[in-house]
Amino acid sequence: MPDFSRLKHTKIIAIANQKGGVGKTTTTINLCAALAEQGRRVLLVDLDPQGNASTGLGIGNDKRDLTTYDLILGDTSPNDIIQPTGVENLYIIPATTDLSSADIELTANEKRSFLLRDALRQPAIDSLDLDYILIDCPPSLNILTVNAMVASDSVLVPLQAEFFALEGLSQLMTTVREVRQTANQSLRIEGIVLTMYDRRNNLSQQVEDDARENLRDLVFKTIIPRNVRLSEAPSFAMTVLSYDTHSRGSVAYRALAKELLVREKQNRGTT
């Protein structure tokens, strides 16, 4: 039986948006790396059956004998699944396409929405002395994403600075509200991060204006730009901070990590 008082010093954040191609995995990888660079001990949980976060951190298929699937649906200890990455202070639980069948396999399980929460509160996790666990969710509002929200303290939403960006957000917010009412009363929105922002494009500015007008302080001040280095880094199995440390993408994700840390400090001061 997991101890739900565990991990009080570890903040768990689900990175979620049911729309694909919004920079969700890019944000998860590079925010993890930027937090690790700040001296925080970070675990990335790859919950996307595509496994792109695993690939982007250099975890090849030959190193994925044990994955998030085994964490959720098996009796495997987290210590047997968690792997170090090439980034100091950053660890990962990788994913494979095995996760694609999780929806079907979990249908008959009465605790299907709580399996990840229980897994992340096993005593074995304590040995890592983690500051953050970031969960890269699949691009859908399925049972895996619900598991991530039930397990998390908050949800961070990457929002692509393009037309119709805000339209899908209401469905995500509804899911967060439902999870809060039924399974995780303390869940909150960590914030909205504008991604793929092109300052030469009037549409990006319009999306930003609309987002800040409607969502106000939920929108992070930091904006993630369109940047070729961000696109290139995963093909070299590197974070952008390692691939080109001075690129605009690297600068932006370092700023986002610092803003996240400042927000957390402020939130602690008001509770």
C-alpha cells in the first residue's frame, strides 16, 4: 500500500495538451534539463507511447526492456526501470509502443486512474531524492493522461502560438476540473506556456494577446520561440541546452525553469 504522505518535497507536473505538435515533448525534455542545470534532481516519466522523450534523451529501443508500461501495469520496482541520462541530475522512465494497449488493458481495473499515482509513491523512489517529476503525456485525453493528472500536483500546458490554439484548451480545462472533483482535489493549472512563437508573425502576437487577456497570470511571461536548434537537437539525442547552449531555444527554456522556480517560491509563501 503506497504511503500518500511520501514525496511531499517532490513536485509532480504533468505536461499535457491533447493537440499534437504543440511542443509538448520538446518542453518536457528541455524544461527537465534546465531544472537539472539549476541543481534540481529531476525524473522524466515518458507516458507517450511514441516514446519521443526517451529518444530525445538518447534512450534507444535496446535500452527500453523495462518501461512506463511495467511501472503502471507490472509489479516492477521503480529502481529497476529508472535510468540516468546524459544530463547530470536528470533521470528517465522510458516508454515504448506497449503503452498503446494500456487503455484496453486498464478498462477492467477498478483503480485504473490511480496506478501511476501509486507507482510514484513507492518507497523505492525516495532513494533518488527528487525535486521534480515531469510527466510527458500523450497527445490525447485518454486514461494515461488522466493517470498523469491524478498523480500530479499541477498541469503545465504548452500552447502553440497559432490559429485555433485556444479552442482545444477548454476541453483540457474541463478534464482538469473533473479530475479535481473526482480523484485529485489539489490538482491545479501550473500555467500556460506559449510555444513555437514567431515574432515576425502578427498571428503569434494575436494569440499571445488573446491568451493573456483570457488566462491572465496563468500564462508564463517566458515565451518559447520557433528555433531551428530546438528542432535539430532531438535528432542528435540531445537537449537543446547541450546541443547549442547559446541558442534562443536554450535561453528560453532556462528562463522558463527560473520562472517556474520563482512561482513555486511565491506560492509557498502564500500557503
